[in-house]
Amino acid sequence: MSVRSRATRERRTRIGRIARQMMRDHGRVRPADVVWLAVNAGMKTSPGEVRTVLCRMGLHR
């Protein structure tokens, strides 16, 4: 696996962890909130990427 693919996978894994924790804590997940937390955690992500991860997890339409 290339370095870029590995970085993308790790970033998406972290986004998923943030989203699952938000679901446990608050009962809902908003992409904007996940993006805000991810950026504050030092991750370089975009709203589109977060929405894609949430859709695959079944937490967003």
C-alpha cells in the first residue's frame, strides 16, 4: 500500500472514531461538527470526505 493510500485510510479511520464517539455522547452526528473536531485535532480533511465516511457508516444520507 502506498504512503498516500495509508494516510487516507488512517484519516478516514480517525473520522469514523470521532463520529462514533459523537453518536455515543450526543445521539446524533452532524458532518459540520465532525469536520470542526477533526480540524481542531490537526487533521486535514474536508466536509465532502467526512460526509462520505458518515454515509458508509450509515450515519448520514
